[in-house]
Amino acid sequence: MFDLIPFDHNDRTIFHDLDHLEKSFFGKLNSGFSHFRTDILDKGDKYLLQAELPGFNKKDIKIDINDNYLTISAEHNEEKEETQENNPNFIRRERKFGSFSRSFDISDIDTPNIKAVYNNGILELELPKTSPKPQIPAQHIEIQ
């Protein structure tokens, strides 16, 4: 039985510590939601936001816009999954269940034209930029 239980990996690096700084500082204050990793690329006329959400079904991911904020949230529904308490055949349970949420300022985004695709655990959002307003050159008006 003991060969089925993985060893505790020694991943105590500066990156591991930085990833867990928020949890160690705030403790359980923010335990309701966790963050997921994102990359945001500037593609000229749009931004491409890529969010890591492995293990989720498309129906478990919600994208909402409220005021000038876009919120991506995802939730593993624990009620559908078997837990260790109601299945004594588990030797060890390491899969995570819970909710994830992140919000982004989209004040300069053309919100009606946002496109979203979820494929292989990566959510991609195309966020088209609003067309820049023309700059009015500074001028001086003479009084006549």
C-alpha cells in the first residue's frame, strides 16, 4: 500500500515561495476563491488573454462583465464528485475541488466583440481594443 502514496516533492524554490506568498500572508481570509494563471498578450488591435483552467468543463466556466470589469470564474462541483468520506476505497485523495475567480479592467475594450474559446484546459479571450479617439492638437485662439 505504501508504494501507492507519492513522496512529498521538495519544490521549495523561490518561485514556489512566491506562488504561495499570498496564501501564507492572508491565511484563510481569501480561501473562498483561488486565482488561476493568465497570460495577456498585446496583438496590436486586440489583447489575447489566456487562462489556465485545466480539468474544467466548458459549462463550469462563467465570464461576466459588470461595469468595466470582466470576471472569469470556474467551479468544480464537489457534490457530483465522489469524496473520501462516502467511498472508503480511497487510499489517498489529491484532486482539488473548489472555485477560482479573477477580474480584469476592460475599460478600453470593445466589449460587444469579445470572443472566447476553451480548448485543452486553456481559455482564450480575444479582447478587441476600442478605436482610439483622435487627438485634437493644442491650439491657441486669438480674440478679435
